[in-house]
Amino acid sequence: MKFAIASCVFAAGAMMFTAPSSAQSWPTKPVKIVVPAPAGSSLDIVARLLADKLKDKWGQPIIVEPKPGAGGMLGVDLAAKATDGHTLVIGFPGPTAYAPFLYKKMPYDAVRDLLPIVVTTTQPNVLAVNANLPVKNVQELIAYAKANPGKLSYASVGNGSSSHLAMELLKSEGGFDAVHVPFNGAPPAAQSVAAGDTQVLFAVASGIAGLVQSGKIRQIAVTSSGRFDSLKDLPSINESGVKGFEAIAWNGLFGPSSLAPEVVAKINADVNAVLADASIKERLVSAGMAPGGGTTPAFRTMIEADMKKWGGTIKRLGVQLD
């Protein structure tokens, strides 16, 4: 039912605007990009790369404001309720596509109050473990968990995130158990795994790169259906024996539903131009991400597909959050 409503509202998204302003004159003051994750997270990296290029195109300062908390909902809520016409948020599946199925009550309506503008990146999550855990692949992890009931805990970048749901799906498909310990973003979650307070984590590659390089955590697989271009040495979970497993993460710019359509079109066009820049592409790929881009309707369609897929998965797994 929620997905049916979402489809209608997203499809009608272009109709839900107030007080159109001229795209030629926008922005008329500094633009804020809210990051619903900590500084140093993959979202923060993407937002700052975009801001550095967009400030020249827009002729205004761009303020990147990390606002982690509540599985990303704190930052998304701030942008959803903004009325200044100059506040955006770099969103991800957790607080936008998954939350309507995870929470009985939310501070905003993910499909009524938010306007998808453009995909910024897509990327798989990486399955990583503490370097001292005696496992080097997916099957060894599953076997270890089954042989050591009650001893495995996993960190996530937040309740309701793709990091959280990917592990719940792997637990279900692999037939093992592990205790969930949520954090506000990849940096503290990865530090927990590195310290051995938790043992396993799904996170995007950029969020754990430093700890992988230092040898404190080990990457063992990716959540794409096949190998990912910038992480070709890592097998997919699908090819590691958990057939059909796929959980792709994405990031994208959203604004409040009151944002004028011509402003949305300008932001979309300018972000597409930035993402086509060779230097930006190189930096995103080196961080384990694929540059996004495309039209606003295509972004809406992608979100709707995610809601359909993961709404059913969330219901089947029985995942509910307060």
C-alpha cells in the first residue's frame, strides 16, 4: 500500500511546487547541502566534491553541513522542512526508500515532502571483517557464525540503512545469527570493527578504506551481483555461493517538495555536468563509487523500484524499528 502511494506521489512530483522562481537568478544566496551522516563519510565526500565545483557554476558559497542521527532521518527531515529554497540534502536509501516500511512513525513523509533531483553515485557495499577474525570469504564467515552461536556482532552505519538491511538479508540467506549494533555513519562503525568491539560490517569502500589499508579490517566481498569495476579483486556475495544476493547503495540530491521546477531542472543539469568532469569521475571511482547523473524522472523510478524490492524484503525479514 505504501509503495502504491509512493508511486503516485513521485509520478506527480513535478506538480507539487509553490511560488516558482527564475532558474536564471537562482541561487540568490548561499546554498546548503545537508549531509545526514558524519564528516568523513562517503556522503560527506560526495557532497564536498560537488560543492567545490558547483560554487563556481552558481556564484554562491555552498555550505556542507553534516547532520547525522536517527539513521539519516535527522538530516533529511531538516531539508524536507526547509522553506528558504536554498537547502538540499544528499540522501540515501535508508531514510528515503526504506524508512516508510521500517518505521510506524516518521518526522516527514518520504514521498510527499521530498523531491528527488539527481543521482550522485551508485556503489555496492563491501562486506568487511575484523582482521583477526579467522575468515577470508563469505562461506567461511557463514561457517564461523554457525559454529560460534552468540559470539558474532555486526556494526551498521545506522538503523534502516543499506548497511543494516544487507546484513539482515545475508543472515537470512546464510542461516546464521549476529547481533546488530547501529552507529551514526561509517567512520564510527568501521572503528568498532577495527577495535574488535564488533566483528563484521557492510559499508561503502570509501568509508573503510583507511582501516583496510592499515590492515585492521579485511574486505571479503561486494554486494553487487557481479564484480565491481573499481573493486575487481573482491568477489560478489552472489558468486560466493549466496545465489541471487544483490544490494546496491546509491546517493542523490533531494530538495523539499516546494522547490520550483525550473530550479530543479537547473540543479539537475549542473550536477550532471559536474559528474561528467574527468577529475570528479576519477576521484569517485578511486573511492569505490560509480558517478551517477541522469534525469529527475529516472531517479524517481529508481527509488520506486527500491521501495518495491526492499519493502517486500523488510516485511519478509520482519525488520521493524521504533
